[in-house]
Amino acid sequence: MIKTGLIGAAVLVASACGSADSSSVIVLAASSTSDVLDEISQAAETTNPSLDLELVIAGSPSLIAQLESGVDADVLITADEATMDRAVASGRVNEAPVVIATNSLVVALAPGNPGDVTDLVDLTDPTLLIGACAVDVPCGALAIAAMDAAGLSLEPDTEELSVRALASKIQLGEIDAGLIYRTDAAALELETVNTPSTQRLDEHTNRYFLALIGESPTSQARSLVDLILTATGRRILSDDGFGLP
Amino acid sequence: MSKAPVRHPAALVAPAGLALLLLALPIVGLLQRAPWSSLIDRLTDETVLEAVRVSAVVSSSAAILCLILGLPLAWLLARVDLPGQRIVRAVVMLPMVLPPVVGGTALLFALGRRGLVGQWLDRWFDVTLPFTTAGAIIAATFVALPFFVTTVEGALRQNGTDLEEAAATAGATPLATFIHVTVPAARESVGAGLALAWARALGEFGATITFAGNLGGRTRTLPLQTFVALESDPASALAISVLLLSISLGVLVALRGSWLPR
Amino acid sequence: MTIRIDGTVSRDSFTLDLDVDIDVGRTAVIGPNGAGKTTLLRLIAGLEALERGTIHIGHRLVDDAGSVFVAAHERSTAVVFQDHRLFPQLRAIDNVSFPLRRQGIDRATAADRATVALQEVGMDEFAARRPSQLSGGQRQRVAIARALVAEPEVLLLDEPLASIDDESRSGIRHLLMAAPSPTVVWVSHDPADTLDAESLVSFADDRVRQTPRP
């Protein structure tokens, strides 16, 4: 059975309610891995019926806050290196984290491309409604880095607090274009711009890190990690648009 | 004459105490972690001041909109036999119980660029509400309006129609009666409703982030700034939280002191 | 100005069947509580509407239980209620100015006329007081000034002495007796209030009897 706990700022409530029985594997994971982890969980539970996964999906800062507050967890998946560094600093990660996937940004377009966005430079057009992630969110930091590298300055009309919120608003047509992860664009089947300038976005990637939590990881937790690192997991990640290390 | 001594049953006192604890503890937790020594510095930081300005504009405008639109609505609910009165009242109360994020999403579907009404605003008047200060004001008004309307409606019902009848027989048109008699007679509740609505608008987060987005100087209000800072600068988030907490407490104490029954 | 009411209206427990002519002069409306006296007054004032029938004030049709209903503020009537119903936030003078101001009369003229009206009820020295700063009798005097200030054709009195203490009663009764309105309809459960009325409408046994005084 898959239990998914969706968590915003309500870290306290979540950690109070999220304690499962000891036999299940609790995975704390970044928001952008939500879909792919659902698929991986299904695959894992099919291969190993005794495996009981509990997914706790949250923004990276919430994940760290939960970890620091001592919440029960077996596996942590972060959307960037900085978040994993903070997790390591919290002292609860005992084995070296590994990179399981990469993600990069694309210019995603509102249905029908009402803003007639055809190039990365269009993101600087003040007459268009442009969205980006907030700088404190991994996809926001990545967007700024990528735009800087292209010599452009991003001046969005909104700095969304999660990549999914941004992607939804693009899908609704409320935003003309925005920089979101390739995986989110794929999941929502959004049109993207594909030109030499936007292809250079691929040079800037976020790396997804996985780490086992605690002194003595359970064999169940290890079997999940094995699955993610081997062919089945890599295929699912790749199908969902993630890059592989 | 003194009151007879009453024995308070523990079965009531204990859960009541727990309830109080549940309400008070988070505040204590917040205050205990607040960066008191650097509070002023953090609150006068340029980004925070920018959010203060946006919040001031948004919450005050929302309160004024509540007054302009909410007074007539309260009057309508209290004085006019509407068809489907219960449904109308439920619609008015809905934002009080609706998760604000749902409210924001609904606003997007209604007033967004592709929304039910928003597409015409966009096409005919070139008005786009999402991601603008006006959008933030609408989101705040949406959540604050029920607080104002229910407060004032209650007062209008309690005041009854005696004075309005007197005004009508003294030659006042219904509109003049509303302006010169109904509203002045309910002025304390109008004040209380305004304060509640303003405080609710000030604290609004979910509908704003969903409908109006998040941009410094335009739509990033204090609650949004708190949330953003929680990710990068928790001490600053705590400082803003202390500010918002004291404003909210101030409003409630003022209400208790002068407007609401003690 | 004569008033003619011919119609019905339902009360909580019975239907009130009215066929009443009120002439110029003072008419007393008497009968037990709950018989419909106040309803009659409210129908004339435009605070209630007939379910069937018509009401004429003078030659004007003001209610035909259908398409015609002249609203209270458009009728040439004024009311003194049992409870003064002064506007609490307004000073006495502003309460009395109120009907004039609603007619579009400028503030200064309205204040002058209100002052005169207050003098006539002996309340000019209390012009700046709010209702909460006046006694019951004083409030009713101000309410009478408010009713009379716009010189209504028809003055409707709904138990105007019922809430007044004995001390003030005779003074206020005299004021009402001296009211200059051509038509005065005085609802009272106390026959003493209506001694010199020129005609009488009495409610009894669910029937309305009308007797001109000799």
C-alpha cells in the first residue's frame, strides 16, 4: 500500500500524524519526485510484496525541518545538493548520498502559446506574463543561474513557491511562459520552446540525491534503494523525463 | 449578596485547559524562538518594508472594498426576503470555511485570464487581474468579506426596523434611510466588522499566492514574505510573525475593549 | 384630508376586514390590544400593505393591493410612535431637522424651522442633547416636533402617551390636542386620551365600528 502524506508548512502536524508501523519504509522526498516515486513504489511493491512504502512529499526546506525535528524516516530524496548538504549537517545521514537523477529547466508555454514565445529572450519581455520559481526554491535558483549564463535577466511577474504551482498556472493559461523542470512539463504535457538558446538550459542541472537515514538502515530500505539505482528504477526515471547520472 | 460557591467539574475544566493550551502553546513557541535583539533590524530590512507596504495597501483596500460592497450585502441579507435565502447566506459564509487555496483557485477560474469572467475583462478592457496588486486585493477581499458581512448583518437584525420605519414616515427614501439611519445605528458593528475584515485580509496567504502570485513590491504581502523567508532566513520569518501576531492581538484586544460584548 | 380604507389584511390569527372612512378633524381609534388598531395606522402610514382592497388618502389612491403602493416616505403622513423612535446618534435638533433635510431643504433653513418646532414643544433648550440625555417625556416631545415640523396633512399617533409617566402626560396630551395637522388619527387603548375626538373608530369582536360623535 502506498501512503502519501502531502505536506506544506504544517510540519508539526505531519510529523505527529506520519508515524507508521515499524515495518514500513518511510521515504521523505522532494515535491518534484512525487509522480515518479509513485511509479517506483508500485514497481517496488510488485517485486517485493512485503514492502510497505510510505511517501512523505514536501518542499526541500520542509524536508530538512522534519529531519531536524527527528521525524521517523528511512530514505531521503532531495532535489538539489544544497538541501542534501543540510541533511548531512543534521547528522542523520550516515552513508554518502548518491545522485540518482538530474533535472533541467525548459521554457514551458501556455496552451496555444498566446504570448508567442519562441526564444529564451522572450522571457525578458515586460509585456508578457512570465513566471519563475522563487529564488529560495531549487528550480528558482537554477533559473537564475541559467538566465545569468545566457546573459539575460529574468524579471518574472510571479515567483511561485513550488514548481508545481507554477506549472499549473502555465497549464491554466494564466502565465504565458515560465521556467519549469523538464519532468513537470512532461507530466502536464506542456508545450516547450526548443531552440538553440533554450537547449543551453540543459547545461544547468539539478542533481537529485538519495540518502539512507539513521544508524542501521533496514533491509527493506536497502532493497528500495537498490531498485531505484538499478535498471527498473532508471527506466522509470528516464521515462518521466529525468536525466540519468 | 455573594454568589454561592460553585464546584467546577474536572471533566469540563481539564479539556477546557487543554484547549487553551493548544491555542496558546504555538504562540509561546513562536515568541520563545523570536530573534528579539535583532527584531527591529529585521523588520526594517528593505524586503520586509516592501512587504509591509504591499500588505498595508492590500489589507486597507480590501477593508474599504468590504465596506463599500459588504454594507449593502449585509443590508440585503438582513432586510430583504431573498429567494433562496439559505443558499445566498451559505455562499456568503463559504470563504470562512473554504481552504483559501481553493478560494484562490476558484478566483483564478473566475477572474483569471482564461476564467469565466476574466477572459472578457482581458479581451474587452485589457484588464488582467492575476499577478497584480489588484488581484491580491480581490483575493484578500474574498476571504475578508464574510467576516464583515456577518458582523454587520447580525447588528442590523438586532437593531430591528423601528428606526427605519420612523425614517420612512419622516420622508426618507430607502437609500437615505440606509445612509442616515441604518448605518449610523450600526456604526459600532461596522467598525468591528471593518477591524475583523482588515485583520483577516492582513493575514491572508493561500488565496493570494494562488490567485495573485508572489512578487516583491507587487503581490508579496507580509504572510507571503514570512513563508518565503521561512525557506531562506527563518529568523526574519519569525520577526515578521511576531509583528503579525502583535497586530492581530492588538485588533482583538481593541475589539474586546470597545466593540464586542464583554 | 379624508382617508378611506376598504380592504383586508391578515394578522397572525385572524383576518382584519376594514371599511373605514376618516374625516378631517380628530379621529380616535380605540379597542383592546391586538385588535388591529396599530395595523390600521400602519396601513395609512405605508408601513404595511393591504392584501385586498384600496386605501385613499384624500383623492390619492395609495394602495390597491396590487400595482399601486405609495411608499411611506411619499405619503403626506407623519407618525408619532409609542416609543419615541428618535435617531440615537442625532441631537434633538437634528432629529427634528431630519424630515426637512430629506425634502432637500438646506441645513440652515432646516435648523431654523426645527428650532421653532422645538420651541413649540418646549424643548428648545435641549436642542443639542442626544436622545440618551433626555427623559422619556422629553424624548416624546422631540418626537412630536419631528412629526410636526414638515407640516403633514395627516398626523398619525400610535399610543403616544402609553410610555409616558403621569407627570408628563397631560403636557404632552395638550401638545397633541393642539397639533395643527388637518387630520389627526389617534390610536389609544385609554378612552381618556380621546375625550374630545370628533369621531370614533372602535375595534371590537373582530369588527370595526365607526361612530361619528354628535
